[in-house]
Amino acid sequence: HVVLTFDIEGKNDVRDPRSGSDVYTNNSALCVADYMASSLYGIGAEIGSDDGLDEADLIAAANIADEDVPLDAGGSEKRYKCNGIVTTDQTPKVIIEALLSSMGGRAVWPGGAWKLRAAAYRTPAVALAGDDVREAGISLQSRISRADNFNGVRGRFISPENAWQPADFPALQSAVSMAEDQGEEVWLDISLPFSTSAVAAQRLAKIELVRVRMQFTVRLAGKLKAWRAAAGETVTMTYARWGWVDKPFEVVDVSLSLADGSLLPELTLRETSPQVYSWAASEEAIYAAAPPTTLPSPFKVPSAGAPQLVEE
């Protein structure tokens, strides 16, 4: 029998709020939004609706995904692209998390609407200081647990050179971090089922690797001003006791607690830096697709009368 294979484009009616058009796109942020907005397959979070997807944040994430990243061999590729297939036997949560992996992103619900965050350094929107902390106080965890720490990242992406099957991308490891861990190799294994670029996979792996080594975690009971700090945003913290002046932190979580008859915010902050997201073309490692087998490819049909195997 004859096996036919095709490379096809996906949906051609993905809403792009930047132009107001329905288009084909592999922009990661727009693909995530399209799935989340579907009332049939997703969670019915329509773009711009009161309890749907925040349009301004989606536009910001889509612009980040469309940024050009230079390649070591010349030329460039878009920062975050999403290519793959979803199956309806998976739950929306599993599918959304897999789609988000293509842009190292998060979908957060700070109240009122979903906000999409592509992996990128966000300019701090709120400046916090000691005066913004209630009497309930502030605590600092300077190291994460050993179980959550690692000094190398490896994993799999979907390789065009491997007939669109999963393949290993070049692993990343930090010699400095390994020395801090007394020379022990500790790996994080990741899966990128919607990434088809080995370079993009390396960039996403580096974000994971650098982010985990920034380990200061702050928990503070904030006054009313701290309520402006939303999950996924970046804030600065000035705190003389610990020698911090405008030190950037990512807001990991915001919750409310009842204090003095009022609902006031409790914040969890994680140290961050623009260096988490930096990338130079010279960091790119060569990806060489290893053939999965020495047998002929089932996707290449030989001409009649040209045998590919000889039985001896």
C-alpha cells in the first residue's frame, strides 16, 4: 500500500486582536488564546469579554512571540511559535499547559479575566518598599529546596528533520551552578510538544535553567498599595535591612487576608532579572538529527523495481 504524508497549515480563523482579523498563524500567544476561547474544546474564555481573556495582555504576549531572534547561521526566527496537534481525549488543562510550553508562558487569573504571559522580562510596574509592609511582616527564603533545584536542562521537541517525531534537543548545563552543587549533576527533563525549532527549545531550556538559580523568595503582608501588584507582573523591592534598592521580583502569587477589618494582599515574590531571558546567537548549539533506524523510511516510496532490502 502507499503511505501519503502531508505538511499542512492549521486553522485559518485564529483571531488576532492587533488587526481584528481571523488568520492562519503559529504565533504561540494567539494559538493559546484561540484554544482557550473555544466554547467547544477549550474553556470559553473569549478575547475581551468580562471573564475571558484580557485583550491588552494578549496583544503584549503576541508581540513578544513575533519578535525576531537572530540565528547563528544567519537570518532569524520568531521568538515563540506553536506547531502541533491537540487531541480531544486530553483535558483542557493539559492541552493549555502544553500549548503554553511553546512560549515558556503562564495563564494567570488575577481576578476578572485571564492574562497570558509569554516568557520575557516585564518592566516593573510597581515599586514596593518597607513602608508597604504591614506589621504582620516579611520573610525571606534564600534557597529553594534541593528537590526543586537543578543545574542542567534536557528534553525533547518535535523535530522536522526526524519526520516530525520527538527528538532530543542539545542539553544545557551550567558549570557554575554545578560547582555550587558540589559537582553533582542534577537534570530537569522537559517536554516541548509544540516546539519545532531546536534553537527555540534551547532558548526555552535556558530560561528554565537561569530562572531556577535566582532563588530569593519573599513573602510579605502588604498594605493597600501592594494590591496593584498582579500575578505575573514584575515589581521592584527596596528594603534597607537586606540591602535591596529597586531589586526586581516576579509576582508569583497574590492572595487576600482579613486584617483590621479590611481585605489586604499577601504577596509571594521570586527574584528575577533581564538575564533570565537574554539570548545570543553564539549560544546556539548545533542540532544534528540522529536517524532513529537504519531501515528505509516508510514515508519514501521507492520506484517500481528498485528493491530497498535484500534477503540473504
